Amino acid sequence: MSPQVRMINDIAVQFRHQALDTAAAAIAEHIRAFWDPRMRAELIRRADAEPETLDPLALAAVLLLTQPQGDHVPAHHLRYAVNCSILFTDLPLLERPAAARAAGFDAVEFWWPFADAVPPDTHVQAFVDAVHDAGVQLVGLNFFAGDMPGGDRGVLSSPAHSAEFRDNVELVATIGAATGCRNFNALYGNRIPYLTRERQDDTAVANLAFAAGVMARIGGTVLVEPVSGPFPYLLRTAADVLAVLDRIRDERGARNLALLADLYHLTVNGDDVAKVLADHADRIGHVQIADAPGRHEPGTGDIDVGGHLSRLEQAGYRGWVVLEYVATRPGFDWLPRHRRAATKGTPA
């Protein structure tokens, strides 16, 4: 271990009582003030070559050192992925995995990438090939959710679409097996005026339990999220989602379901995001980020994205953080390139 690494690790011990983002910033400020440029350069080189030798807090401080002061730099170590359904939309869908790779990412997710619940086999294979050929990992995939441009936000609570949804579930499991994807997002659906709420909830519970059973064959997790927006989506808060997951666990015995915590939707819907993350970190299976208002890049709005992610990591979350926002400018200049690729291994 180099002297620089030993020194910063010793310094990190003294700051462990503080929140990760606050402590990392303080350590970085200390190094800027008291270490000469050669020492700082050697530390950064060591951190890049041998990150495993650094205390996690020390590594977070080094990440801050690599950027000019004032830039937005994540002070956590969670892995990023990019949603290729809302980003890279200037490209044909099958070219987006390669574009994500060229931008520095090695993990991607997609909403359901086809118009139909069960498209032709050739279309499915072309999608799988595009992911493989780009050299990226598919870490999230939505189930078929109906006519999204037309306002649909899921079909699983609609009795008229149950057979279609279940056929789609089987296909999604096939894609998951082919790509290694294990996180699958099931949009709950909008209120249907001519049905009782009880009928819709009963239908949704049955379909989610079915999906959980199918995904269990490949070690997959079914995700359910609160959604904001003008459409009458049935689940608006984390509590709404967790009540559904509890019911499925109690009535059907299915446990491979989790909350998808989209920081944008939670914020816009008025949830206490910090409390949700603190109280339910062990039930969160996936995270998506965008700032609010506007649903744009972190730093364009009022959400403390970095703080939320740091606290979530401290609470034990080790899953993916997915960029799911509407870009206001080309590129990803808010996120340093060396933070875009996932670290070695897979999330716990």
C-alpha cells in the first residue's frame, strides 16, 4: 500500500461519524489544502489502478478530487445504468445500446421495446443481439404496459388484458434468461371507470403473483413503482406499492417483488423521499433518477439526488441507479466519465 493511500485511509477513519457526502467533501478539501500536487496526483493514480485498497470513504473523496471544485460529483459508490428508452432517442432503438457504451456506460435498461406484447421472434432476437453486440449488460426491462404514447400505464390491473400480460411475462423471462437481466418493472395501470377498484386490485395481485412465479425460475425480481403524471395511475406513493407487495406476500407467498424507487415520481407525488429511503431501503430493488421540476438531469432542479443516493447506500442498498430523465443538452457532463461504467461484480 502506498504512503498516500495509507494516509487517506487513516484520515477517513476520523470522518466516519459523518454522513458520507459531507465527510467525502471535507476530506477532499483537506487534501487540496495540505497535500502538494505530486502527492495528489499519485493518490489519484493509485485510486484508479487499485481502488480496492482505499477505504470507501477515502475513494469517495478521491472522486471529488478529480473534478474542479463546484462540479457535481457523486459521493456514493452505487452503479449507474442508462435508460435507453428515454435517452438516446435521436437514434433508432437498436443503436442505443452501442451509443450508451460509447458514452461510457456498460449497463442499460429499457421500457418494453416493442409495440406488441408478443412481437415476432426475429424482432426479439434483434433486440437481444443489439444488447450483446454493444457489450453492455441489460439490468432492467419493463413488462408490456399497453399503449404508452396513448396514455396507458400498464395492463396488469385490467381483466381484459390479463391473458396478454401473462403471455408477455413468459417472453420477458425468455429475454431475461438470454441477457442476464433480473429486474423487471410491472406498471400497475390506470383507473378503469367501469370497474370497481377492488376488481382492479384483485386482478393486479393475481397477475403480479403470476409474474413473480415465472421470474423466480430465473432468479428475477418483479418491480412495482409509484408513478406521477396526469393519468389516473393507481399507485401514487411508496406506501401504495408496499401495501400491494405485502398483500401478495401474505396471500400468495411470493417474495421476489420489490419497490422501484424513482426519486422523481416520489418527489412530484409529494412523498417524503428521505423517509421512504430510510425506512424501506431493504425493500427497494431498483432506483431511477431525474431531477424535479422538469424530469431533467440531476442538478437542474431541487432534488438532493446525491444526498439521497449516499444515504440509501449507507442504509444498505447495493442495486442499480438508472438515469431516466429527459435530457436538456447532449452528453452526460454532469456525471464524470469514470463513474459511468459499473464496477466489477454484480449488485447484491
